[in-house]
Amino acid sequence: MRILLLGSGGREHALAWKIAQSSMLEELFIAPGNAGTRQHGKNVNIDPLNFEQVKTFVLENNIELVLVGPEEPLVNGIHDFFLADEQLSKIAVVGPGKVGAQLEGSKDFAKQFMQRHNIPTAKYATFTKDTLENGYRFLEGTKAPYVLKADGLAAGKGVVILEDLQEAKDELKSMLADAKFGEASSRVVIEQFLKGIELSVFVITDGDSYKILPEAKDYKRIREGDTGLNTGGMGAVSPVPFADNTFKDKIENQIIIPTIKGLKSEKILYKGFIFFGLINVKGEPYVIEYNCRMGDPETEVVIPRLRSDLLDLLEGVATNTLSERDIQFTEQCAATVMMVSGGYPESYQKGKQIFGINAVTESIVFHAGTSADGPSITSAGGRVLAVTSYGKNLEAALRRSYESIGKIEFDKAYYRKDIGFDVVK
């Protein structure tokens, strides 16, 4: 098969790494890719948000399947664009249609969907600039901490949790009246704070059947002990020790099945990955958020644990035959630790030369924000590398990742030294 993978991060490098292992693969193109993805296919200088550019490339290169890595092209309707175009309509796109992608693109849409299908989630209300005073009153009737979420995509920065009522009111005004997150915060969801421990669960679906992928736990805060600013993710582990079979059965029966059935009953086009951001509250799972694609850095631990042929599963999605495909995982644990640019998630410098990647032999180095000039590799983003290792347990996997990080260097490199601290006993 001739495949086009859209995206340029660590998630896409992990997907490219896995797809390249498939005997079904004829040629893999990654748009735009990074310095790591070029090891597994051909990088092409295309903007995934420029659908006309994507169309031209797909037709000129006889692409049979397009796998969409990031959320923005999905929320902007790339799948619908293909279906509406006579020349493209027969080419498979793995990723939901525009309405399905609203599970991630609109917090309010996702909350209403969960309410309609009795999927456990925190109580909430949604406000706009015109109902700001109602928002203040809602906060006054809510117990701290206060959870405020920009309705739209805000590059992972649209969720604020505050302890002080006045600060929460000020933040609500900043988001709604002052457009702190632009159009993304033209509506704000305020929800009940749920106390528990978080995990991420992933499924791949063809709209009828689904397969559950390994669960993972990621670490969003920049500093040790889960403190400091939120980031796109500083590391991840899989499996998650507290997610035993009883808990996983609850997730499947109370959350996954109602979600798949709900999408189907509402005739919402959904072919691709669903990410369930969950929280374990005293043994009961609740949905914090949906994403319409794989997570990052969770992909860097989930995909390495997949023993099955990923391309076979993707073809199953494309042809509505996923139920006939086999899915298996390794029993080994996987752990990834992100190396990021100094200053991230605030201002940081790019273009730092990276040394030592080739010295790593015991781990897989997935590139998240890199570019290449010949053999020289430089940093090109806040999150630069994801160093992933296997182990018989999480401790062994983490130890190996940290040993490998010791061989890599670039100016002002930073990483958390406590990934997995809360689940590794």
C-alpha cells in the first residue's frame, strides 16, 4: 500500500516507525515529517492544513490511504474534503469526519454527547461573553477547585484549575470577554473538579467495531512532582498498574461501548482513533476529555507495545473489516521520557544541534521537534525527543530510558527525572 501520514511530531514518528515494519507497505510518505521520520519513509514539504496541496500530492503519487496524525486537519474537515471530491472520494482517510472531530474540537459538544449517551463525566455548564454574569453565579455555587475549559482547540493550554473564587472569576472574564485564547475561548465550560488519578485509553474503530489499544499515563506538568506549567506532555508509561481487569471492564462497558454506539446512532462518521482522557475516582472511571486522534507522548509507548501489523488494522478501518483483524500486544512495559528545549513551555530557542542519538542502542529515540540539514540534526520545537524503552516492568523501562538520555545532549536540554513516580512502587 502507498501511504501518506500527515504530521510532524513524536506521535507521527512512532506511527511511521510501526508502519514501516509492515509487509503490506509499498511506500510511506510523511508530510511534513521531521528528522526522525525520514528513516522510515520520504518526508514531503506539505502543510497538512492545506487540503489542496494534500490533494495534488495524493493524486500524483497514487496514495491509497491517508493517516491523519494531529487534530487540526480533522477538526477542519479533511475527511469531509476527501469525500466531497470526486477524484479523492475512493481514497481511504483514517480519522473522523468534521462532526466526529468535534469530540475534541468542542468541549461543549463532547459534554452534550456524553449526557445524551449516559457516559460518566463531571457535571458542567457552558457560558459565553453574553452570559458572563451567569458564569460568575455558577462559580459562586461551585466548590473549589474551579475547572475552566476553553471550548475550542487551544494547543493544550485551554484548561485552567484554580483554588480561589475571585481568581476563577477573573480568569473566566479573561477567557470570554478578553478572548485570552482567541476564538477557542468564545465559549467556556466550567465543570466540577474530580479528584483521582488520570489515565489515557485508546481505541481504533471503523465506525461499527473497535479494538482497544494498550492504556497509558502521561505527565503534563513541566516540573517534578507534577508541578509547574502544563505542557504537551513530558513522558508516559504503559501499562498503567492501577488499571486492572475489573477497572478496564468498567471503561469498556460504561464508556467505550456507549461512545461507539452513540456515534453510530447519531450517524456521525468516525473512522480512526478515539483517545479517552479518563480519571479513576475511587475505582470508577469518568471521562475528562475526548481526543479525535492518538495522544502525544502516549503514542510513543502504546504503538511500541503493539505486536500486530498496524497497516493491517488501518486497512480494516478503511474497508469496515476491523472486526476480522487480529490485535496483539507485547507483555513488556514501555516508558518514554521527553527531552525538551530550555524555557519550554514558555519562550525557548530552536536550532540547537543534537549530539549522541546514534550512541543510543537500548532505546528507541522518537523525534518530536527536530529538523535535519544533511547528517546534522537540530531542535525545531519545544518538545524535541521522546526516548522510549522496553522493560520487564516499568522501573526497568524507565531506568533504560534515563540511561539512554545520558548519551544525548543539546544546549539547554531539560527533562523530568521522575516520570512514572506515582505509579511505580
